[in-house]
Amino acid sequence: MPAKTAQDLRSQRWFGPPTLRGFSHRSRLKQLGHRHDDFVGKPVVAIVNTWSEINPCHAHLRERAEAVKRGVWQAGGFPVEIPALSITETYFKPSPMLFRNLLAMETEEILRGLPVDGAVLMGGCDKTTPALLMGAASMNLPAIFVPAGPMLRGNWNGQPLGSGTDLLKYWTERCAGTISEEEWNDMEGGIARSPGFCMTMGTAATMTALAEALGMTLPGASSIPAVDSNHVRMAVNCGERIVEMIWQDLKPRDVLTPAAFENAITVDMAIGGSTNAIIHLVALARRCGLSLDLPAFDRISRRTPVLANIRPSGAFLMEDFYYAGGLRALMAQLTDLLHPECLTVNGRTFGQNLAGASVVNRDVIRPRDNPLAATGGTAILHGNLAPNGAVIKTSAATPRLLQHTGPAVVFKDYNDLAARIDRDDLVVDENSVLVLQGAGPLGGPGMPEWGMLPLPSRLLKKGVRDMVRLSDARMSGTAYGTCVLHISPESHVGGPLALVRDGDLISLDAEGRRLDVRLSDAELAARRAEWRRPERKYTRGYMALYSDHVAQAHEGCDFDFLEGIAPTPEPEIH
Ligand code: FES
């Protein structure tokens, strides 16, 4: 039974009344050629589309919105496509993470300020997924997410190339002198061969998988390659389904429950997901009035095996993952660790949606008795260097370095790193610990993905391919190495990372979940007394707003005034 009637529709506040304003609102849709009965009394669906010509990951979303519209029309709704900020990971500087909260705000206000009853959210490139979900959770109108889908496998010389991961791998070889300029240039045209997001298990593939694990997509949606015709049909289905969701009044916060977040964390660990997912899930949970802390990730990580054999942790790519059965098949291996009762946007439970899912290729999606790693891909560290936590992607690290003590080589910011990393007078060897300061939420600002610090060329030429690296930055989900990230509090606000100096001994103990600098409390206090906060970089515009309100990494980097579920009044219509 529908929970709503046509009179209950939110859009009726604009289009229903026989008033001056009602006349005005109706006449302007008639100006666009729509008939009275097309939209009056019909669910109005906002298709919030992050398509842009500067965002290759979303190149197909303009066309895909037409498929969504087809579904909306067929189900008796009225679709309106509304463009939203396209945060392209490749081009948005100084750091796309700065703009996640801007798109989240934009999404919330589009849904609040316009005559819409529900939303189809179209995104996928890293920050767009959490941003759209955060905005939709805050406004809490019925919403369904259309993942952009991964691009096809890269190809160079007959070898599959993975976004980011192989770029970084071959750049390292280029710096070591083992790849020619001609080979390097050749790869440029082969690594990204179609629309769609990065096809390694980077942040985009992780976050769209987690959108599905949270219950915010149709079952199986996140694994479909962007250019597969199944992707078009999935988009049509989303258009159809949102109309039903509006009548049923099924809203994001009905789906985004504590158990749904546990499901998402479990899936994150089992896919060897991007470390960025931790920040985004914490922020999204807070938008739902839930508290999600870092120990929850560690607890779930310890009991969850990594089953997805996808780069950077594994060998394959997202196209292979889809052909192997996709996320549903992977999740079906984990039912004892998941909450099957969670409601999802198709109106069925998470468990019901897994019925019949099976693995086609057990090398790509490993069975429980032969996992890629016995426990989850990410560990949470604490210690005197990270009182509020730090993150390491153990599945993409060098095992022997996960327990390591070495002298610090400190860079005060990224420019300092770039200027000195290859200098002959830098005192560094393979046992050193590279430390980057000034790269956190405020210091970067925006926690740029600088966490996979480059290795000194002279060590690369000696054959060194990994070292322990620490920072308050993030790392691309496509990156790899023994990189400790998200150290909180960050150095810019006086976290202990700011106090580390060259030669200090740093201890990483991933098994013991510790990150420490071997300095006494008295020495740390003395250094803190001398420490001076760096100048703020931005004083105007959105950047000033960001700098005034952004939270630390362990809190999800949201703005303080956007967290929680305090209601914002519906707009008055005069
Ligand atoms: Fe868009 Fe990687 S650049 S997902």
C-alpha cells in the first residue's frame, strides 16, 4: 500500500495551490512544454547529475540521465535533471577533498530549495559518492544512488593496466631508469580507455561498493562497468524505483542504520578498500546522527578476510570483478559477518538481495578458506604520535615493514619534500622513516593524497621499492606501500606529528596497532612549548568557510554545522 497520496507530495506545495504562486510555478513548467498532468500530482524526481566535460569518470552520465528519465516517466513520475558540482579527482586543485562538503551542501540545498519529492544521485569519482549521500542523508528525502561504474581495463603492450596503481608502479620504474621514455609515453594512451571511474579498488570503486553495502543502490549496481549495456538498464531501473520509493516514503535514514554501517565496514575490509572510506563513512554516519569511531573499523577488520583480489592489494581489475560475480557474489561469502535484516532501497532486505549470488571466478573473488589476507585490509593505529588515531592499509603494504623502527627524515610540507627528496645530501637509507607534516585537513588544506611519499631516486636505483612513510595526508585508494595516513590530530593544529625532528626514532607496530616516536613526555612537552602554529593559507570565500569549520580526520572532516540531524525548516512558499 502506498504510504503517500498525490496530495501528500512535497512538490504539491509548489504546483498544487490555486494561488498566484501556484499559477507562477505551473506556468513556468508549461513554458518548458510540459502538460499540467505531467507534473501536478506526480512524484517529481531530481536527477542530481555530476556530469561534466572536465570529468572523464562521469563522461557517460549525461547520456545515462536519459535512461533514468525513461524509468521515471514509465513509473508515472516527473524527472528533472539538475547539474551539481562535478568533483573530478584528476583536475580539482588544490585537493578535491576540499570540495566534498561543498557538493554535500549543494545536494542538500538543491533538494530542500526546489519542488522535488525524491532524488536519483549520479556520481562515482571519488568524493562525489560520499558527498551526494551526505547531502541526501541530511535532507532525508527518498533517494537512490546510481554508481557511475568503473572504466574498462587499461591496456599497454598486451598487459592490463590499472588506474593509479600501475601509473605509480611504472613511474617508480621510470625514476629507477628501467622504463624508457617511449614506453612511458605509450602508456599514456592505454591506461584510461573508456568513460567510468578508476578500475582498481581505489576510492571510487570502494565508495560505490560501500553505497551498495549500505543499501543505497540497487543490488549489484556498483560493479557494472560504465559502458556495459547492463549499466543503462540499471539506470532505467533506478528511475522506476525512485518513484515507488517516493510513494512508499522510503528515506535514506531508514536505510542508513548502525547495522548498515557495520555491513559497509565489513565489505570495506573484504574488498581491501581505500583508506579514504574511513573518513567518508564517519562523516556520513554523523550526518545520520550516528557515531562511528575508528576502533569500530579495527574491530571489524580483525575478523574480516580480504576476498577481492583487486589491485592495489591484489592482481585483477574491476572489470574482472564484475565478470567474477561482482559485489553481490563477494558479499554472499560473508553472510555470517553481515546483517541480513538491513533494509535497502529496493524495499527488500540486504539478505534477500544476496539470494542466488555466486562466485564465477574464485581467483578474483577468493573463497573464505583461501583469502587474499586473513584479516581486513586496514588497521587503526594509536600511540604517542597519533593520540586520536592513524590508518594504514596493511593489505597494500610490505609485510616485513609492518613492524619497523627507524630514524625520521622530516619534511615540513610537500614543497619541502619535492625540493629535497632527491638531493644527494639528504641523510636517508632504506631503514629511514619518511615523515611529511602540513598535509592534514587544515594544513594541506584538504588532506591531499600525498601519503604515498615518493622514495629517493638513489634508493630506487638501488632496488628499494618501499619504506615506512608517515603523514597527516590521505593516500589515493589506488596507491600502495607502507604508508601511515590520517595521523590525528594533524600537525597544523599542533598534533605530535608537528614535533618530530630528523633522527627521532619512529616505531610502527601494525600488529600491536601502535605508532610511536621514542621521545619522553617531557621532551614532547618542551618541543610543544616552542611550536608555533603555521599561517592560515586562505582567508576568503569557500576556503575560509572550510578553514573555520572543518573537523579532524578521525571525525570525518565534515563541517561542524552540517553534522547531526537537527532539522532545517522547509522553505516557506509565498
Ligand atoms: Fe575519477 Fe579516479 S579519477 S575515480
